Amino acid sequence: MNTVPKTPVPPDTAGGGSAVNAVPAASPTEARSHFARRLAFETDVSDVAADLEAGAAGIVVVDTRSAESWAQGHIPGAIHLPTAEIAERGDAAVPPGATAVVYCWGPGCNGAQKAALEFAKLGRPVKEMIGGFEYWAREGFPVETGGGAVTRRSPDPLTAPAAGAACAC
């Protein structure tokens, strides 16, 4: 494998010689507001898995991908509702008061954001499951196929704790 050495970025003297601090961090008040807002819009695969395992009320996990993708593998307990069908079927698919937790393929796909927007247009509470189906599978959570078979693979040690399903964060 050919690797290209990384060219060092000259430090910005205004940031105290630090590339990280070249743009100053937000104030703690601004950071608190920003991160609280992000958590209002997003959840992660570990939290979804924990809620599904516990039988938590008030969430409906929604796979927004195509029928072919759903059949290839999906989260057990999720419902299949492609983004293009949310405007028509979303209200019936997710009970009033429940939060729709939407996912698509993974972080390189914005399908979950498009689906979340459709639920928001319906006036429904919604969160995006960051990482999508890719990180669900990579972290070793169960995957169900269109035929009903449920499998579980070992977690990818570069994306999830090898010894367990939670990162304790």
C-alpha cells in the first residue's frame, strides 16, 4: 500500500499555535445550547438498541430504504416505510405521540434526513439514528432479513467496543 505522508499544517499564531484552536471554541453557554439541540434531533444505534431491548414505549424505528434494501437486512422491530411514502402513510404508521426514529444506509447517505423532514412536515416528533444501518450492523446488533432470519455479527473493533454493546458514553 502506498501512503502519502501528511503535510503538516502550519500553526495559526492567532490560535496559540494550535490548529484546533485556530478557530476558538464556542462559549460554554453556546456549546450547551448547540449540543442539546443536536441531541433533540439525533440518537445513536446503541441507544436505539437499548430501547428496543428494553421494550421502551414511545418510539417507532422506521427503515426508510427501498424494498430491496429492507429485504437485504434491517433492524428487527423496525417498520419499513420508504421516504417517498411517508407523506401518505406516516401518520398511520407511527402512533400519535410516538417519536419516529428514522434510518437509512449510513453516514454517507442523507436519506434519513430526508425522511426526518417528511415526518416533521406531518407535525410528528422525529429523530435521525446517526450511523444508520451500516453502524447498526458494524456494532454487532441483530439484523433481520426479508425472509425473517435474524443474524448477529461480531462488532467491528474500530467502530464499537469488542467486549460489549455499549461504549458507556
